[in-house]
Amino acid sequence: MAHRTPLLTSATLDGECGATIMLKSESFQRSGSFKFRGAYNRLSQLTDRERVAGVVAYSSGNHGAAVALSARLLGIPAVIVVPATASALKLAAIAGYGAQLRSYDPATERREEVAAAIAAERSLTIIRPFDDYAVMAGQGTVGLELADQAGQLDLVLAPVGGGGLIAGVATAVKGLQPGVAIIGVEPEGAGDTSQSLRAGHRVAIGEPATIADGLRASQPGELTFPINARLLADVVTVPESAIIETMRFCFTRLKIVIEPSGAVALAALRAGLVPAVGRVGVVLSGGNIDPADFAGLLAS
């Protein structure tokens, strides 16, 4: 089962933003990110036949690790499709949870097609990273805990990649506190959801360019986008420099390590891209980053 992650506060941060800021810190979740919640929820709903056959997922990062760990806990065989260019650290983490790795060449193959072929050949269930209602529901427990721990909120910010996290959080929080404004945050180089909301339909962008590797979606999810279009007040984009500065702030002032994807929501608040009002909940979505990469970004 998922951990109930802590809600962190900082008098320095409150003074900087002029509001009461509460940080939902998913870096303390199992496998190091919120992704465990959705993966475990999805796998726990498999039929007995599906459990015996196993699952396949595509991700070299947080989703892959979350599926691998969830599968181990539930006794389900798992294959994780990973790019040949993935970091050795991430691959070791996924393999360490007991999953089988299947490498592919991102220059010539599409991970979704590789996973689909494996699923067809071995009768496996595909566990998608965000475009799945059970996955979204699992991610929504972040919002349930946040509302319970923080009490009445005026504003909630969360990162946006494919849209599964914020769809789940928005559904949960607004179900409990209908007046709360929910704002999503993307890196400037991966603004597919912000562009889609302004266009009124799903927009596909070019290859996303950002240090926030967990948010490199080129198009919002087919299932997530209608939910987010209905529930979100806005989606803003944040520059890379603000993401790095917020990672530095979290390390030096809060004494926690946050990966770039996990820092974007707080970065938007600290950069003044979203006005802080009253009581604000912010999701720090994960802390999985190679130590050398972390040190390099903070030194830049």
C-alpha cells in the first residue's frame, strides 16, 4: 500500500510568497514518486488470469519503477520497456524491483508499439502511465491526503505531463472542496496541455525539450484532457532556470531532494507566475534523480 506522505511547511517560503504554503512531498512515497499510487491501484484491479500472465509498461523512470515495485508486492510478473539511452541508475532501480527489462532504440522504435507487441505475444496487460482511469484514481489519493492534512485550501498546484496526476488530484480535491482553484504547471519546453486548453482541443507539439524528463509529454492524454479541461482553472509554464532554483531552495532550505519534474509547481509559485492566495497546497511529485545530475544542475 502507498505511504501517507508528509505535508511540509516553511516560514521562509510563506514570507517569500505572502501566503500559507503546504508542500505535499511525494518524494517520500514508495519508489520515490507519486507514480506508485496509480500503478498499485491499477495492478490491484487485475483479474486472477491477468495477474498470472503479467503486465508490461513503458518507462525508464518513475512509472516503470512504480509498476515494477507494485508487481513485486502483488506477485505479478512485469516487463518494463525502456530506451537504450536510459541511465544505468534508473535501469538498476527498475531491475532491482524484480522486473524484466526490454530495451528499445528510441530513434527507430516507438515504445508504445514495442509494448503492444510484447503484450500481444505474451498475453500481458499494458499498464499505461496516465491515460487510465484506475491510474488516475490512484494518483487522486494525493489530493485526498492533501485536503485532509491541510484543511480548507484556496489554491492547489501540481505538475502536468500526460495529465494523470492533476486529473486525479483535481477530481479528489474539488469533490471535497468545490471552491478550490486547481492550476497545473508545465515546463516551457513541454507546454502541450497549456496549448491544448487554449486551443480547446488536444494539441500535439514537437519533441519536448526540458530537464523535467517526467513531463516530456507531446500531447495530453485522450482520457485525461477532458477532465482537466473541465476542472482546471489554468495551466501555466515555467522556465528551466526557475525549476533549478526551486530544486536548490528545496535542498538548502527544506533539506529535501526534488527532481526537476517535482519542482515545477513550486517553481511557478516562487517565480510569481501564479499569485499565491490564502492557503496553498503544492504537490512536489518526486525525488528520483541521479546524484551527479542533481549536483550538475545546482552548480549551473
